[in-house]
Amino acid sequence: MYIGKAAQLSGTTIKAIRHYEAIGLMPEPQRLGGYRVYTAQSVERLAFIKCAQQLGFKLKELQEILLGYEGGALPWERADRAIANKKHELVTQIATLQHMHTGLLTFEAQLKAAQGQCSVSMKAS
């Protein structure tokens, strides 16, 4: 299939596919009369890349996962390790954000209390 069909089936864009090829995420496809020709495995790889990006993986991380993969089954063992690492990062980020949220609530309450004190002391003057 040609690049347009591969883009449509994988949910990516032609521009993204060309970029993935340029940075080594996708191998150079075979050509037929100057046109890029993609396989079902290419579409699977493109869909994997798109899904991983939507879940927070950076292209650099995907390059590490797909390093040396030229075809056949996707490197699921490497992907599993990367997913475990990403989940750990998210848990850490969530804890940090929850701590910040709690701090903001406390800070907000302190400001409201101080504001109330200012207006009370101004009225008493």
C-alpha cells in the first residue's frame, strides 16, 4: 500500500510517517516506481508509535524501544519495560502534583484567613 493508505489505516499523517523515517523510527520502505510501499507490519508499527505518543512517550523513548527492530513482531519485551518505567514516572508525577495541590489549598486558606483578618482589623480601626 502507498503512504496515504498507511497513514489512514494507522491514524497518522503522511508528514509524520516521513518524519519517523527520517529519525529512524520507521525503516526506509521499499519503493515501486518512486512511490513508498508499506506493509501491514508497517501500519502496525505506525499505530504502535501513535498510541505510545498519545500515552506520553517521547519519540526518543520510542527510538530506544524500536532500536534494531526491522520487521516481524514488535519488541514487546522492551515495550513492557518502557511501559513499566513510564507508569513509575507517572506515579511519581501524580504524587508530586497531589502534594502541590494540597499546598495550594493550604496557601489559599491562609490567604483567605489573612484577608479576613485584614478586613476585620480595618473595620475595628
